[in-house]
Amino acid sequence: MRVGLWLLGLSGVSVVVTGLLVLNALTLNSDARALRGALLEGLDARSTTRVQLSVGPVILGAARVILGFVDRVPEEARLALSSAQSASVGVYTLKKSSSESNSGQVVAAADLAMTDRGWTRVVAVTNRNETVLIYTPTAVSADADGLLRVCVGVCHGRELVVVSAKVSPAPLVELASKRRGAAHF
């Protein structure tokens, strides 16, 4: 009888833990959620979710191992993946085009939300139908393991992409230096 209760209890705990892991993988982290909400508020738009997930070092590490067996992957993709240590990504379709919104309102709403959370905008690019915003923590410093946190929002036409990630800067610097050598102005 006692063994049966233990097995039932362990089964219940397993179901709860599995459910929480799945929920965590299919939702954005709090910083990405805050940026998404602010961007939608600034755009005065509603959206539908196309993709929304969060991945950590275990899944990204497995992806890097699997990519080691794939021949036709561009070096840039390998470098970018090697940089990411965790990521929370959301891709959404807007009910109306971002070109119908005031980009100043979009930036202001995002800045307010992110500043309240301890983030500072380091990049803002806006034009008629596109807005790109990049935030870093106000106290920019690498974690003990050398990782940097970034939060990115991109509005393009009727698409919204939000990313919050921990990245290792070395592969990104290598990628940028390779791209700079290939750039033609």
C-alpha cells in the first residue's frame, strides 16, 4: 500500500514538473513579455502569435551538437548559435501594419516599459514601416560567466519579433568582423 502511494505521488510530481517545463518552453520570459506589451501598446495594435518559445543552454547545446553533423549550414549561422546561451523568442502577426503607427510613440512606450525594468535602449532605427530597438541592462556588465543580456524588438510591416537572450559576445565579434570584411560600400 505504501509503495503504491509513493508511486502515485512521484507520478503526480512528474506530471506537474513536465507541465511546468512545457509551459516555460512555450512562453516568453518577463523581459520579452514586457517589451512585446509595450510595443503593441505603442503600435496601438493587436496581434496573433505565430511562434513563441524559450530555450535554455541544454536545448541550445543539443542544437549545436546536431549542427555538427549537418554539412550545409552557413558559418554565420554556426557562430550565431554558438553565441546564444538562452533565448526567449516571439514572432507575431499584427492586425494592422506598423507603418500606420507613429514610430515615436512606439519607441516612447518601449523605452518607458524597459526603463522601469532596468534596461537602457542602445539602438533605435525607425523608418516608414520598420522599427528596430535593442536594449541592454542599465548596469551593463557581463555575468560571472561572461554572458551579456540583450532584448530586441523589431516591427516590420505586419510582423513583430521580440527576443530576449543571454549571449557570449566573442562569437558575435567574430561574426561582425567577418561581415565587415565582406561589406561593400
